Amino acid sequence: MLTENEQDDLIRQICATAETMGREIKPATAVLMVGDLSRYSYSVICRALARVRAEKTGSLTLNAIITRIDDGSQHPGANEAWAQSLPAATESNTVVWTKEMSQAWSVALPVLELGDRVGARMAFIQSYERLVATATAEGRTPEWHISQGWDADQRISAVSKAVAIGQLPAPIAEKFLPLPERKLNPEGKQRIADKIHQMANALAADRRQREQERKKRIQADRGRRLREFDEQYARELTEYEQQQKKCEE
């Protein structure tokens, strides 16, 4: 069940998401949507809304949100899996990943060590997609586990992030957190919960910013290509006119 604060925040997020898509909705409509989505957890709904903003244009609908709900029963996409596995290239990093991601990484790592990042990514994606297809056909849902690095601070960050986005249950995550954090009083536990919540919001904001920057780069690249085309056309037209003059002479 969603808390009252979570419901209020989701109402604001839904209204803001609709506005970023170019179609505003009334708060009353957002309230109804939150009611229909209340069977999902707060973090799951936030991730779905982030996907809507990144993937969809036009009117915001309840179906657009629900179809992007990932409650942990679906495997991450190949590109997302690659990005999440990439920190494993450094031994100090702790990585939270699935068995399929780990196996695909073992295929990609030798290529990456040769300095071919593009080839490593292609090898990872091809292997991962085959493994996920097999898992899906056998009805196996993703099972998340931790590959622990030696950097304690980075480990805490990675594990806390995985908890925040619903990849790891708290009992498993606690085994990789320092003992003082596992024996906190209720106020201390609430502070950790608030910090994880803040991290989840920061991650969502960072994802929105990266998407906006990506769109700007695409627009800039499109403008550059159009300018190059115009310049090329002008050169060819000039050469053609010069050849015409020579023929007339």
C-alpha cells in the first residue's frame, strides 16, 4: 500500500510527466491514476513514469504507465543490462546483476580487455539476449545477486541503490552493509530509508536530465547534417555552373 506522502508525490509526478509530454492533465485525473496504480510499490511506479517520459510522446494514459511497470518479474533490456554490468570491469566495484548478465559479461570481458569496447558491447548483448530468451522460455524470472568489490563505500552505494529500485530485498542487502547500520534504532533506520528514497529520486532526476541531453544532441546532430548537406549542395551547384560556362565558351 502506498503511504499518503507517496500518493501525493506520485500525483505531482504524473502531472509533471503529462506536462513534459505536452499534454496537461487535471489533478483529479492524476488522483484516479494513483488509485489504480496503488497495488504496485512506490519505487516501481516511479521507474515506470521515468520510462514513459523517455519512451512516449502524446497524451499520458494509465495503460502507458502499466505497460512499463517492472515489478521484478521481467529481465532488464540488453542495453540496460550492459550499462549495469560495465562497472564490473573494475575490481573495486560492487555489481548487482542477474545470472544472465554475469554469464554474458564473461563473454564480453575478454573482448573488452583487448580495448574493443564496441565489440565487447556487441558480444555482451548477443549473448545476453540468447540467455534471456532461454530463461523466458523456461519461465525463469531474474534472480539478482551481488558481485562484491573491495571498495566498501562503493559497495554500500551499489547495494543501497539496488534496494531503492527494488532489485534486492532488504534481508539480502543487509548482509553486505556495515553492522552499525543493521543495528540502528528506529530513528536511524528511518534516516537510512529517507536517504535511499532521496537516492531513488536523484537517480530518476539524473535519468530525466540524461534523456533531455540526449534529445538535444540528436537535434544538434540533425542540424549539423542539414548544414553539411546545404553546403555540399551549394558546392556541387557551383561546380555545375562552372562546367556549364566552360561548355558555352
